[in-house]
Amino acid sequence: MNQGAAPGVTVQLVLFHTPADHVVRTIRALARCAEHGWRDGRTSAFTVSIGDCSPAPVLDAARLDALRAELKMPPLREYLARFPDCATAP
């Protein structure tokens, strides 16, 4: 690891019937925190990994694209992983 590089931050969200506006508010708040970290040189990347176990996606592709466009800062990387059977997994 390059000792001069600031560490990255990864946040994992697991959704199950979570209201979309709550998820959006959470991502906006996390992005604001990450913005402070970038400005101060304390972090170099911000990733939000989303596992959505809801029967239908909480955030569709258009909503995610709108969030990326709204958060005009170093790239907000997002990984959407849907696990439709996770609610019934042992």
C-alpha cells in the first residue's frame, strides 16, 4: 500500500422494504461526510455497496443515476447487488 495515499471508505447498506427517501437521505449524509474527508485529505474514495433484499428494487437505475448527478464531487461509486432470496435464507 502506498503510505502517502489516504484510505478509502466503504459503506454497506442492506435494504428490505426500506423507504427510498430514507436511503437517499442516508446516501446524501454519507456523501457530505466523505466530502469533508476529501477536502481534508483524510480519504481518497467513497463507495456505497447496496444489497437489496426487497421483492422489488428500492432504488431503480434512474434514481441512482440522479443521485450520482446530484453529488457532483469525486466519483461516488455504487454497487447494487440484489439478493431476492435473502429474506428467506436460513
